Amino acid sequence: MPVESVWLACASLTIGLVGLVVATRGRTGDLLAPFSTSLILLISIFGIRPLFMAADGAIWFYGADVSQGTPLASLVGLAGITALVGGHWVATVTTSRGRRQFPTEVELAPAPDPTILALRFRRGLVAAIAILGAWLAITLYMGGGTAILGQLFAGRSAANSQFLVGVPALVPALPVVAAVVAAVQRVTLERVRALSRSQRLCYWLVVGLAVVPPLALGNRRFLIPSIIAGLIGASTRRWSRKVSLSLIGTSAVVFFSLTVIPFIRSAGSRTDDAGFTSAFSDRVGSEGIWGSIEKFFVSYDTEMYSYIAYAGPQIGSTSVPWGLGRGTFGDLLIAPMPAAFGPPRSWSNTLLTGLFGGTCQEGICPVPSVFGTLFFDFGLVGVVVASYLLGSWSQRWTSRYERASGSRLVALVVVAAVAPVAARGNFPAQVSIALQVAVAALAVDWWVRQARPGRAGPLPVAHRRSWRGRSSVPRR
């Protein structure tokens, strides 16, 4: 690998980590914000992966030597990360200088009745379980019976891929909807008073159930948003506090698990009689902790860097022309269209055909990341401008989240949950899925908010301190 690729990757890693520390300062809420979670994955792709590639000499991408394209890929990553961090920093400075202390939407609203909020919380958990039941019922119906569950829970395979082709994108995303609905109701309630121990237990049971379907398939596209939504809901009362050592340890365990799970859920990765636990321990035993982490950084999970290194030098040729917005905006319009309607071929599939001779369904199917999508459409200028705007907007997410309630709160939780996978994968496709998740979650949230205390009578109020620690609610 050319030495300039390594230096550019080191610059991306340094700027990304410095930007992450300055932006979050170790605060729990800022670490769960879209800027932080997206930046962590982009650092993994454009800052850490190239270093592992250089150390191991792993400069191949589906049989092709991409060493000559790595300087361009590193430059794209550095430009994008620098612009993203710069946009966030400029927005932080300008916002803090021009901030005026107006009452927030939450503070202007009438004081909510904890009894009603507790009832809505309970109703939200019931709705989340019903959504997961809908996922199960639809899966059984489309799969022709219970045998499909055994097939899906056996891990990734060609048969599963074929089955999922005919399933609407919202169906595998239903666990994300369930996690978002539960999280929003917990946030709304805990802004007034803390949950009781039994309520916290019920909440985590629902979030755990929401994680099971994507965990079974090893699909981080829906696993990561479900986990992030659950963590956002659970972090309301420690939102502005420094992250604790126990949470850091838990996060490290979760990250390590996420690096291993896709490998043990992939086709041919384990025998038919091996369970999840035994497959996990076998993987860690054979690769070791460091080996498992290294495999993650040079696997298809971060192959967006190699995809840009392979395709970048060919962009602008007859077979691989510039997208000029077709990959960013055109695919966003096409993505929600059902296959039965015969939508036009997506630009991402047009690029794959020009590069590999077939579409995603026909053969090789890498994804370019948000930086790759922007570069294939508009070049480095597009990467810098769009990344700067995304960084600027993401800085405002936290203040908007703290002020939001109702439907706006639902939308912001969806954005935070989906942001990292949108930054990592096929950006237009992930945005399309996020819009579908938002619509479904908004509809369920509207139903939940219709709850009124009837014959059930008042529910107990456990604690007094508000989520910001400034006001109190008397004990009942």
C-alpha cells in the first residue's frame, strides 16, 4: 500500500478522535447523538481499516489489487471526516455565541400528569410487543409456516437472502419500530419522574425482544438501530452526565459482540447442531479477542474503503460515469418503490453492473458509505460540502432532542437510531428505511398518546427528580 494512504488514514483517525472527544467530552447523551455514532463508524472505515490493511498486506478487493486506489480512498475519507467535524465545530461555536435562553417546548407545555404518562408507558410497551408479534405473524405467513423461523435463525444463507428479497423493507425493520416506540415512552415518562424497578425490567425485556430478530440474522442494519434506540430511552436521567466506567465496560462488551456475531451468523460459519453460544465461544477461541477485532476491521463490515479504492479511479469512464445526483437523490426516490411496480434500476446497481458485470442481486454487492455515495455523484467537492452540512445539522440534534416532545421526539429518536448504519452503508436505501420506520413509529405513538386513565385508577409515582434535575414531583 502506498505510504501516502497510511498517512492520510492516520490524519483521518486523529481528526476524527479529536473531534469526537471535543464534541462529546464524555457525556452520555452526546455519545449517543447521530454525530458521534456515525463518526465512530466512519473512523473505523477510513482511519483504522487502512492501517490494518497496510500491516497485513490485505490490499485485495474481490480478487482485485486496489493498492493504487487507496490514496484516493484515504483522501475521500479524510475530506469527509474533516468536513463533518468542521461543520459540527462551527455550528457549536456559532450556536453558543448566539444562544438566547428562550423557554423550551417542554418547559412551555402544561405540567404533564405522571399518571397519564405512566399509563402511556405501559401502553407503549404493549404496542411494542404487538409490533414484534406482527413481525412474527408476517414472517410465518410469507415463509409458509414455522419452518421459516428455523431457516432464518440458522443464520445468513442463500435461502434466507432469496426469502428476504420478496419481503417489504419495513417488515425486517419492525423490531426497530418497537424499540423506538418503547424508548420514546420511557423518555417522556422519565423527564417527569424515574421508573420503578419493575418498569425498568419490563422496558429492557421489550428492548431485548426487539433485538432478537436482527440478532438471529446477524444483520447490523436493524440490530444497531434497535440497540441505540434502547440506550437512548435508558439514558434520559443521565443524559448530561459523564459516561460511567461500568457503561464504558458494557459498551466494550457490546462492541466486541457486534464484531463477532455477523461471522458466526454467516453461511457455512458453523455446523447445523452448533448453538449460538457454542458458535460464539468457538469463534473467539479460534481467533482470540484481538484476532476477532482485527477480522472486523478488514472484513466486509468496513469494505467501503476498498470499494472506493477499487471504483474511484474508474469513475468518469464510459462504463462508470459520474452519478451527478442519481446515486444520492435518484436512488432515494426509487428505494421505496415495490419491485412489483417495476421501478427503474437504481444507480447503485448501475455502478455495480459497470464495475462487476451484475447487480446486487446477481453477484457482488458492496456498499460505498455516505462518503462513497457523495464521491461517486459529485467528486471530492460534493463530499466536503455535504459532509459539512451534515456535521452542522447533527450538532443541532442534541438541543432539538432536549426540547422535543410528541411526534418530533419520535422523529429525532429514529434519526439517532439509523444514523450510523446510514453513514456506513447504502445511504439512500438506509434513509428510505428510516422514513418507513418513522411513519410506522409515529402512527403507533399517536395511538399510545390517546391513553387516558380510566378504571385503572392512578399509578404509583416512584421518584421526585426530573430528567434534568431541576424540578421535583412529590411522592404519591
